Amino acid sequence: MKISSAIFDCSASDLDSCPDESLPEFAFIGRSNVGKSSLLNFLAGKRELARVSRTPGFTKLINFFTINESWRLVDLPGYGFAEVARQDKARFNEAVNEYLMQRPNLHCIFALIDSGLPPQKIDVEFVEWLASNSIPFVLVFTKTDKVGAARVQANIAAFKEHISECCGLPPTILTCSATARLGRGELLAVLKEAVARD
């Protein structure tokens, strides 16, 4: 798949603020500081499409980007360690929950996992929640340039074992590094196949 255009569409604080439902959407989510914004920029081939911050949890709104005028990438607030007021955090989590559960044109969630860490409880619980609600997802292990290949594979294997009971079929698993520019082709291939199914 070639990305010829990637344009910021809008930000939404709740489901009612989201853009129309005419285009298929593919949402990216993960723990704060998993490298989500960097990955979105790498994927779109546009350095400043999604704002990258040194502060974990910077993304607080649901951000929509229209790709090739035919589908959307959606940047969801990271879960976990966002340094926001408690009431704001609760509101944004509620907005994400509603988006994941009620958005009819959401085709797939790309759940981002830090490849350098053993399975984290918050990641496992989130993936189990996706599976229990029959929300299609792909696992994307990020930052593969930060650790050795053997450790990456060991962490992936351990994660698969943790979610094996909740997932009937093993999910699609991808690896990537925005810094080392690895994995873009594989991600785009999955997106191309999903868009073609629409």
C-alpha cells in the first residue's frame, strides 16, 4: 500500500464529537510512552502528523487522520500513566470505551506493546477486554531496536501465553521500530488487506 496523502481531520473529546462514519477506521492504542505517535508518523510517512511529546500521556483527545481520502487512522489516548487530572482521565477513558464499543466503522484496533518489557498486567487486561468484547485487534510490539531479538521473541512468547485462554485464535502479531524504520511494510500490508475487505 502506498500512502499518498495523510491529513489531520479533527480531535474529539467524546463519541458525539467524532467525524462522520463514512470511512473505515483503524485505531492505535497502548500504554503511555509506548511510542504510538512516533509509529503513526512513521506509518503515514509524515514526520509531524501526530504530535510526539516527551511527556507520557500527552494525547488526551481522540485524533483522526484521513489517509488517501479513503480511510482513517485514529490516535487514541494512551492508558495507564497519563498525568492528567483524575476527572479528566476518567472522562477520556470513558470516551475511549464508548468509541471502541459503539463506533460502527471501527474495523480494527492496533494494540501497541513495548517489546522490551515482559507482559505488563495493564496490557494483558486490555487485550483480554478486547477479546471478551469481540473487538478485532492486532498486536504490535514496538521499539524492537531497543533490545536484542532474542529478548523481543521471549517477551512476545510470554505475552501470547498470558492471553491464550481469552483468545480462541492467536491474534496477528507484528513488530516494528519507528526509530530504526522497521516493520512499516508489514503494518501497511495488514491495513491494505483490511481496507480491501470493506
